[in-house]
Amino acid sequence: MRFLYKALRSPNFWRVLKPLVCLYVSRERNRPFTLWVEFLCWVLGEASKRKRPVVWINSFFPVEFVYGLGAVPFLPELFSAIVAYFNWTRGPILKGSSLLSTDVCSFYRCAMGLLDYEVLPTPDLIISCSQICDGTKAFYEVLSHRMGVSHLLLDVPYRKDKRAKAYIKDQLIEIFEEARRLLDLRTPVEELKRSLEIARGTESVMREVAKLRRAVPAPFPGSEGMSYVAGMSFWSLGSERGLRFFEALRDRILRRVKERRGYLPEERFRVLWLHHIRPYYPNPIVSFLNEKGVAIAYEEVNYPWWPVPRGDDPFEDLAEKICANPWGGPIEGRIELVERLVEDYRIHGVIHFSHWGCRQSTGGAMVIGEVVKRRGIPYLILPGDGADPDNYSPGQTMTRLQAFLEVLQQRWRFMRV
């Protein structure tokens, strides 16, 4: 296994693997998924070549900023999710847990273990954002000291007023200049503007996708929305490959909507999935919902919440975007988002996946539940872990899902979808 892990750092590995894997996945006739695989092989291959600097970022730092620098972005949390998909996280998490507190999110502990296995591309710089995840700063600071790599932190305040936006903008300018100095880059601001222009075009397509997914029956599975679609949203925004992916996704969903064809043979109920992730290791949650005709009509992570850019200042636009994030700041912002999603996607029930270690999400689960239940919508808090299969209780999970299904049937017993 260690030999395989080390092979992942070779550019030749990704060059050989890319056409083989893409040929295999293309048999499913899922063009967006094929583009996702192509993107992964490309970005990991670029990181292995070392021709451009590699910048590690967390999921909530705007990745278009890194493309605008002329660097290669790498997101350890997302790579951990990919490893979990293949059910390979036990060893890395065990190793990471000996280096970090077990209170830390399993995605970070997995990444720390993978780093010890010498799997991950070595960063030339680390940039992180304090927004939402309270473990981010500590994790990347530990990595910075462990690897002897500079760490630039974007400090996002709790409030979202004009002073907060100005504070974020000033930091972004400083980070851009400092990153160029540390990486010995002479990238002009025009490159950042170009990256943001591509990102805004992609975001426009993502809004189209979100609107198309309001259709009944649900044309696209939310389980896939929380895997490779969310992965592309976090990792590819600002790149031409990201734009092509979301255009292909839009076209695929549009065909299904025109045909009035859902992704399930028979859709009985539509649920909204809250939180950014789901369990990525093999588990029966999605198959159970599918068998019972419960469609994950939409997922919180993919809602296009960012504002339309208004000016020619890239730092101003990025500051506006960061401040607009409904998961940062007072919980009223997230409540407003959930109510909008319930209405727009004709939701019959809400599942809040409470991932171990994600305090910013689980801390508000009860408050959100009260709001949802006041609307007469069944609500389930589903505790679990997105990356660690040993922190998953299959019996309790399936019991909760079965009870939730019974509540849905009772609540909507006279309804026809």
C-alpha cells in the first residue's frame, strides 16, 4: 500500500492513469463525472510536476485566488474524501490520530496521516481562511511548523458590515503580495482578474444548475452533488476545466428536465440534505433512501449564495463573496437559507448530517430543526462521520432512517408527488 501511495506523487503515474481511468468511467455515459476524473488527474499531475508552486488551501478560501496567482491549488480535506471513497482512510486516520487530538475532524486527521505516508504533494505555501471551520487555523499552523512552510491566514470577522469587508479586502491584498514574494512570482493583478472572470462565468452556470434542480421529479441525485460536484465547486472555480464541467452538468440535467425524468424510478418524497458532506466510505444510507423512493432533491453545500460581482476590483469582489457566506456569522443567515431551500425545492423532509468534529454545523442543528419543524416538515439529525468508517454506527443509523421514513409517510400520507 505504501508503494501505491508513493506512486501517487509521480507525474508519470497521473499521465499514464488519466486516459485509462477516463476510458473506464466514460462507459457510464456520465460526461460530468468523466470531466471530474480528468480534472483530478490533471491537478494532481500538475502538483507532482513541480513546474509551478503548489499552494495548500482549505475549502473555504477562494480557490480562484490561487489560480490567479499562477499556482496549483491542493485541498487536503477533499483529498481525504477521495481516499474515503476507496475505503482507505483507516490507516491514515489511525496515524493522524497519533499526531493530532481525536477531537479534530477526521478529514484533517486523515490528511495528517497521508502526509506522514508521503502521499501528498509538498506545499510551497499554505493559505487558509478562518471562516466556518474552527479547526482550520490550528491544523494548518501545525502543518506549517511540521513542514517548514509559510502559512498565511485570512482572518474573517463574525460580523458582515462594511468594516468587515474592508478588513477582508485589505488582508487579501496583503496575502496576494506576500504570496508573490514567498513564491517568487511576478503574476500581475490582471491574471487574478482573469481567474475571477472565469469563476464568475462558472458561477452563472451553477445558478442555472441550481434552478434546473428545482424540477419534480428530482433530475439529479444529491448524493453525487455532495461528492464530485461539490469537489469541483471547491477545487476548480477559476479554471477553464471547472467551467467546462459545470456546462456539461447543466446540459445533462437540462436533458432530464425536458424529458421529465427523475434519477429515481419512482420518487415518493423529496428531502434536503444539510451540511457540506456525507459519509464517503461504503455505507447503505443512499441505497436505502433510493430503494424507498426518497430523493435527495438538493444539498446545502451546492447552493449558489455568492453575490454577482459589481466592479472591476478583484479584491473587493472576493471580500463581498466571503462575507456573503451564509454559514459564517450569525445562525440567522443559515436559517434563512434553509427556509429558502425548503420552499424552492418543494421539500418534504430535512436530514441534517452531523459530522463528528464539525462544531460550526452541529452546533446549530437543534435551532434549525425547530424552525423546520414549525413549518410542518419532518426533520432528522443524523450523527456520523464523513471519513472514518470506525466512527459510523450502521445499526443506529438505519434505525433512525427507518423512523424518519415512517414520519414522512405519516406526514404526507395523502400526498401525490
